[in-house]
Amino acid sequence: MRLINTRAIRTSWFRMALGYAVLLIISVSVLFGLLYWNTAVFVAEQTEETIEVEISGLAEHYQKAGLVGLSEVIQERSRGQRLSLYLLTDPNRRPLAGNLNSWPTASKPGDWIDFEYQRPIGSRIVEHRAHARHYVLPGGYNLLVGYDVQDQVRLERRMRGSMIWIGALALILGLGGGLLMARHWLRRIDSVNKTAREIMDGDMSRRVQLSGSDDELDRLARNLNAMLDRIEALMAGLRQVTDNIAHDLRSPLNRLRSRLEVTMMDDPDKEVYRTALVDTMREADELLKTFNALLLIGEAESGLDWSKLETVDLSTQTNDVAELYEPAAEDAGITLRAEIAPDILVRGNPNLISQAIVNLLDNALKYTPSGESVVVSVGTDSAGDAFFEIADSGPGIPASEYENVLNRFVRLEGSRSTVGSGLGLSLVAAVAKLHQAQLVLKDNEPGLAVRMSFPRLLSA
Amino acid sequence: MRILIVEDDTDAATYIAKALSEAGHVVDMAANGEDALEIASESHEVLIVDRMMPKLDGIQLVEQLRSDGVVTPVLFLSALGKVDDRVEGLRAGGDDYLVKPFAMAELIARVEALGRRKGTPEAQTKLVCGDLEMDLITRDVRRGDIKIDLQPREFKLLEYLMRNATRVVTRTMLLENVWGYHFDPQTNVIDVHISRLRGKIDKDFDKALLETVRGAGYRLNAAD
């Protein structure tokens, strides 16, 4: 069994854990190295300083008291278990005084030397390490002043020993910690992957779990979920369109087919055939109208490319529609009033906006009784948003129905038989949605007022 | 007129050919863009081109023809009806764009309007139809000795009808060309405008010039 296989190296969690461990080991080593170096150097410097001070003290004493005086002091200081080491020799390195038996190692005057020496501790003799300086007194006498550094050596040795342990520990902690950390993050990423796979397998209702920490991953997950919600809504919309198309096209198609079939059942004369065909063609035309309206709603609802929208002069567009309808309104005995502020600009698709105005106006004229009036207005509201409004004085719509009216295919009770009439407002709603415009229905007392307000367009 | 239909749906092409023949035109057919490049000739006055075809599609065909210097008017037929699709078709060199499904009357009217366009002199300053005259510069409209006052839109409407005099003009053609709308308001708004115009140009005269063509549209006609 191989401990590390290549697949493990390629996965992110392994690389993350390894990186984390390496980083930890480097940090610990640097930190410990600094500590070790500081401590050891500091203690060594202290030792050398002490030795220097002692040498200069002894040299001074030699000047004052001569060789005999110096020997006495050295003999004095050499007694007992002190850690200081002394050796005074004649120019031929024969010992005169001190607690070392012989010159420990070859050296030149002024040298710092390190050596091992035999130290009696109780009844035993042990070898200790010492650090010393070789000094030459006037007259050629050699003086060695040193210090037992066995404790320092032991400290250093122990520090070096622990360094290995600490390194090993850092490696284990680093790897372990890195693994835990990497696993924590990657498990969350894996959960996103798992959700994605489940969705691809067809379960659109799946959503990525949030950890609740509101970190980057949570935000990513939230955005993904929002995106999925939107996609699901679009898909549901599409499904509804399909259902609606099926419903609104199948019934008339069936009617059409039945008529042809029944006409051919008995042996009709030419005139009967002709009537049936004319009726069939009229029905086909109505079907086409419905179909076109459905397509247009689909187009508006699917959302055009926002970048393809252009600056639309709402005032002109509305005015043109009002002008188109004015004769028809007059014929129906309805006063069509246009209260249009000039140069109101919005961002949008001119064709769809015109169509929305047409549909609303068409509707308004259809429901307004003769002798009454319809007002078409364009302007800016208190919030600075551009709007157009069509207000009729017909029977209006109960406030509770406002929501329903805007939904596709929902027709008010009783108007179901009027082909296509339900699509008009749905298209308006789709156009509003596409333009991120607000569509508001309100009571015109009497009648219905429909207002579409567009986000403010500051410059053309 | 001699007309070339380029359409891969042969059933549909046959129906169109039959309708155009009955309207008195001579029709050739091509089943795809490549064949059309071979068949198309100077003698064709209008090309009817389906947008989506195997091999060379409608857009590519028309671009090819235009770059070869062929200026024959082209009417695109398409199942794609979005504004962008229409713009793409016209930009490729098409002269008109009709979305499927369409009424035969609509197709014939548009084809005939396109055929006429070729012969119309560019710098025409005066339009005449019987005793109805329109001066495009002074914007004076007279019938016989009587001056007729028209609103700007009525003027545009009459101008379009006069430019297409003796031909059938459909409601959709009027909406597109006079009002610039590419959708169908599904009501009789155009009829009302026509009847107003009629009130001005025909009401006090013995002979009515503006006829309604059942199931198709309108026609300005001075002949009896």
C-alpha cells in the first residue's frame, strides 16, 4: 500500500494541508532559531565579559603586588567549588598557581580557547567544558582565566534536542490542522458540487446549504441559490406558457376541426361549404392573433438584452398612439384627452412600449361608455420617475382583482368569450417587467387607471 | 409581373405560386438558396425569399445577390418575427419582411407594392390619381378645383395610398408605413382613419376613389 498516491497530491485538500504544514514548520523554526541564537549568544557574551573583567583585575594586581602577590590571589580564588578556572605559568608554561594542573591546549597570547578539563565533583571526577582566555603578563608569564561552561553546553544541547521535537510536533500539528482546515472548506465546496450534480440530475428544488457564517463561501452559495431561484422561476414561467398555449390554442383548434368534420358529414351544397370555410379562416386568424400575442409576451418576459434597449421618447410614442386612436374614440363617442409633458425619455424597446400603450388604450376605449372620456397622460411623478397613464371611466375592476388581472390569461368573469382580450394586460405586465417599470392599477372613480412608471433616465 | 419564390417548403411555395398566378403573375420557384442563385434573372421583378433554408439561407442569398449587383426587390418570408430579426433581414438587403403565417391577400399586396417601387421615379414632386392631385412640395391636395385640408397624418396616409394607387394596400402595410408600427392593434383603428380620409376626398364627389377590398384592405382607384 502506498502512503501517498498521486491522486491525493492532486486534490486540493492535500495540497492545502501540506502547504499549511510547511508554513507552520518554517515559522516555528525561524522563531525557535531566533530564541536559541539570542539565548546562547547572550550567555556566551556574559561569560567572556566576566573573564575580561577578571583578567584586567588580575593584571592590575600583578603590577601592584608582583608575581608572588598574584600567585596568592590566584591560589585564594582557586579554592572551593567555584566555576572560575585559573592557571598562572612561567614563560615555559610550567604551572605556578591555579586550579588547572597544566596548560590545556596550544594557544597564542590573546586567544580565546575552548577545552575539556577534569573536575572533581564530590568523590567523582567528571569532564567539563570550559571557555578561557590566554593572557601574557609583563615578564612573559602566562595567565589563563576561564569559566566552566558545562551548564551552557547542557542548555544548548537540550535546546537543540527540543528543536527536533518541536519541529516534529509542528509537522504533525501543521499537517493535522491543515487537513482539518482544508477538509472544512473543501467539504463545503463539495456540498456545492453535490448540489450542482443533484440539480443536473433533475432535482431543480435543491439548494446549496449555508453555514451561517456569512463568509465568502456563504455569499457564493447565496448567489448560486438566488440564480437557481431565478432559473427555476423562468422554467416555471416557460412551463406555464406552454400550458397556456396548449390551452388557448388547443380548444379553438379543436373547434375548428370539429366544424370541418361536421360540415362534411352530410352532403352539403356549395354555399354551406363556403360558409364553413369562411368561418374556419376567421377562426384561424383569431388563433394566429392569440399565438402572436403569446409569442410577444414570451419575448418580453424572457427579458430582452438590456444593452439593446434604446432611448425612447415616451412623449412622442404616447402622442402617436393617442393620435392613432383619436378617430376611433370619437366614433365611439368617447373624448380622448392627451395630457402629455414633452421630452420625457426612458430606456426601452420602442416597439414594445408602443404596443403596451396601444393595448391599454384599446382596453380603455373598449370599456368606456359613450359620452365619457379617456385620459392619456405622460409626465414625471414626485419621485422623478417617468410614467405614462391611461385612465378610463368605464366600470373599472374591483381592487381585489388587480393582481389577477395582470396575470397571464386571467380574464375577468364574463369576458372569457372575447378572444385575446385577456392577453392585452398580460403583455403590458410583461413589458413593464422587461423595463423594470412599475405597473400600478388604481381606481379612477369611476373607471380604471393604469400607470407604468419607468426608472429615471437622467441623460439621453 | 414575373416573380421568383425561394422556399424550401414546396407545399407552401405551391400555394403561394397558385395565389400569385391567380392574381395574374408569372411565378418561378427555387427550393433553396443555391438553386435561386442559378435561376434568378433580370426578368424577375420581385423575389420572395424564405429566411431559413438548407444550404444557402435567405439572408446569405440576398447578401450574395446584392453583392453581385442584383437590385431586384426582395420580400422576406420568415417564421422569426422579432424586431431584431426584421432589422437583420432589411439590413441584409431585403425590402420588406413578412412574418409567417400571413394572409395571401397580404402577401400579394406587398409583392405588388414592391414591384411598383422599381418603376417609381425618385424625384417625384406630384402625385396624381384621376382628378386627385397631391403636391409633395407645397403639400397642397386638390380634387378637381377643390382644395382639401388634411391633417399631417392624413396627408401621409393619402400619400402612401397615392404612391400605391390601383394596388391593394393592407391595414398592416398602412400601420407599418404610415405609423411605423410593426404590430397589429387588433382593432379597427385604421378603418376609422380611412373613413375620415374618405370623408374628405370622396364624400362630396360623384366618384369614390378610395375602395375597400374585402378581406384584404384598401385601394385608391381612379378607373371605373
